Amino acid sequence: MSFPKGFLWGGATAANQFEGGWKEDGKGDSVCDHMTGGTATTPRYFTNTIKEDTYYPSHEAVDFFHRYKEDIALMAEMGFGVFRLSINWTRIFPKGDEETPNQKGLDFYRSVFEECKKYGIEPLVTISHYELPYHLMDEYSGWTNRKCIDFFLHYCKVLFEEYKDLVKYWLTFNEINCLIMGVGDILSAGIKCEDGPAQVLGLPGTREQLANRFQALHHQFIASAKAVKLGHEINPEFQIGCMVAGGAIYPYTCNPDDILKAQQDMRMNYFCGDVQVRGEYPHFSNRMFEEMGISITMEEGDADILKEGTVDFYSFSYYMSTCSTVDSEALKAAGNVVMGVNNPYLKSSDWGWQIDPKGLRYLLNELYGRYQIPMMVVENGLGAVDKVEEDGSIHDHYRIDYLREHIKQMEEAIGDGVDLIAFTPWGCIDLVSVSTGEMKKRYGFVYVDKDNDGNGTLDRIRKDSFYWYKEVIATNGETL
């Protein structure tokens, strides 16, 4: 078994966590620009007004805006064939509903893509990654309003035409299924809200909240399908995919009730994929909506739009697995957006995420068996505290161990017959954690000198994992 020739190795970032330059060259403010810093124990806050003497991590992030040449050179040194990044919607349309784009914003991303091409790196561009213009939240309550479909399509048209010769791979919405949960109210949907704690992980929600989320999600489905069709018309060579927050879910016991509960919970991996890959709502959606006590409004022609705008490939994030049970007393596990029960056979990270490389192989087989289209793992990695030694070295063997075992299981999945074409581990250069607003929780192969309060030189330092990943890429995984 081996990785196929031409397999795309790289890394992933998001503008709101990485880019900075939040008010430069005419950029407007996004919903993330209104989220304060936090920690693992202190929640981030959302404020409708940007407050003085308050730290908003996205405003500077790690300053890719000014350091993109240095950062892309580091990626090239590792041997990247692909770099997943997102475009900040408000750098192109500061308010989101304008007719004319901001030329300086277009010029910035052109420079970034040209820099990637100089090194033979393919950009993998996420069009919407938690960067909804704040104006669309304030004026329209975000994606609950169908008008956002037209705003998004106009944005896509500008991007597709501007970069049709520079970008081949596109993702429409990041972790689109997160909109179903509390994590999506602000970040994904931009639903208008009062100042208060940002429910970054979130809870199931009230009936009204669920109705708003699924209505907003339907509008994103329509927008995505229209964007896929539009992109293929502008450049038939475009490859446009979906992006889903993935997680392996096991029954906690062999109790048939736990088996059925796990099967039901696995639908979080399938609901959005079925719409975007198969072009229709899944068979279980009617009963699911009935049990939630909600309904969504579809306009005439929506079913045809979904059928006509199916994606070319399926991409997903994978960090952990969890267990499902009907036993309300079972110990709950912390997680990214997947909440469940601790698996006694697994170890956990410092943030309580259960480490399960074999779960990635399991999930790849499940997804490929269901959809039979190329797969990309576009987020995976270990958030950990890194120590800079006196000589400037950073010995992150724990990150190497985590990634090695996950890559081995991807190789096993390829041996199983899965058409896996790319791997872009998360936060390849340290960035701000979206869930906590921290810098302390680091993912990268490259250390960025910045702390949780925004202090630091922003200098880049290669970690041990940098050199290890460079060797993995150079040998196409044979050194594992």
C-alpha cells in the first residue's frame, strides 16, 4: 500500500484565524471580528460594537496579510502541493451586499495565489469560512434571509472570474453541518443576536433556534448548488467540493438502543453530504424534522437547483471520535462540535478531544462507500501547548505521533479502495483557535511568537514536526 502518485500534501488555514489586517485596504468587519478572546475555561464574547481596550484576536491574528510571502515560502520548504486557505468575504465586499468589489482586496488574493503558483502550490480556496460580513448579520439576520443567496452568488461570480486561471480547487462553505448546532448561529449563519457569550460549541437549542438554523442551512444548500453550477460555467476545469465537520461515532455498548442511537448520530456526517453530493434531502430528513417539531420553507424550483449543483468531491475535517448511548449517566466527552461519551479504549488531548486514528479510516470508508466521489481530509491535527527551548527548538513529538498514526490510517483507507486525493492538516502555521480565541492551543508545524493576550513578535520558528512533515511529503508517505 502507498499513497498514489500526485497525492496532494499540504496544510490548511482560515482568514479569520490567520490573516489579520482587519481594517486595511478597505476591508469591512466580519462576524468573527466582533468576537473577543477567550480561553478553555473563559468563553469568547460577541459584541455588536467593537469595544476599546478589548482584545479581538481576528484583528491581527498572526498577520498573514503582511507576511504571506514568508509563510508561503515556509510551506514551499516543506514541499506543499496544496494550501487550503479562505477568502475574507469582507475584503472583497466590505458590507456583503455591494455591487462593486473592493479592488485592493482582489489584488491581495491575486498576489497570494501568484505566490503559491511560483512554488507550484495549488490553492484550495474556501469561499465562506466563518467570515460572514457583519452588515449581513445586522441588516438581514444573515442566512435566515434568502437574500443572502444572491449576495453570495455575486461574491462567487467575482471570485470565479477574477481567479479562473489561478485557482482550480474550491470549497463553498466550511463545515456546513456546524450550522445545525449552536456553533453555527454566529459563525456559520450570522443570525442577529445580542451581546453575550458566543456559543462556540453550543447546545441543541430551542425549537425556534433549530428552525432558524435549518432554514439558514437550506439557503446555504441552494447557494452552494448555484455556485457549483456557476463555477463550472465560468471554468469547466474547476473542481468544487463540499466541506463537512466529520466524526466517527460508535455505540457505547452492544445494547441495540445504543446501536440505533449511534446510527442516528452518524447522520451528522450524512445530512449535508446527501444534499450536496446526491442533490436531495436524505430519506431520514422528514422524520427528523417531525421529531424536532420544525419545518423549512422551500421555493418552487429548489429541488431542481440542488440536483443541478452537486459537488465534484467531498472534503471533511476529522479530529476525534465519540460514543453514543442512551445511558444519561455516562461520562460526557469534550469535543470540537461532536459531543458524546468517553471511549474507554482511547486517550485524550489536553483539551479533552479523544485521539482515534483508526476512526479516520472507518469514516473514510463509510463516506466513500456512500458517495463514491474523490475524498479530501482538509482538517486534522493536534491542538497542544508547545514549549520553546532555550536554543529556540520546539520538540513536538506528540504532534508527530498524532499525525503519523492518522496518515497511516489514511494509507490503509486507500488500500481499502477509498479515492483519497489530498491531506491538509489544520493550522499548518500556528493560528488563533476559533473555539476559544487562544494562541496557547497550537496546531502548526511552524510556531508563531504570540500569546493569548496578543503579545509577541509574530516571528516564525520551525518545530520538529516541520522537518518530519517535510520528509513525509518528499517520500510521498513512504517514511512512515
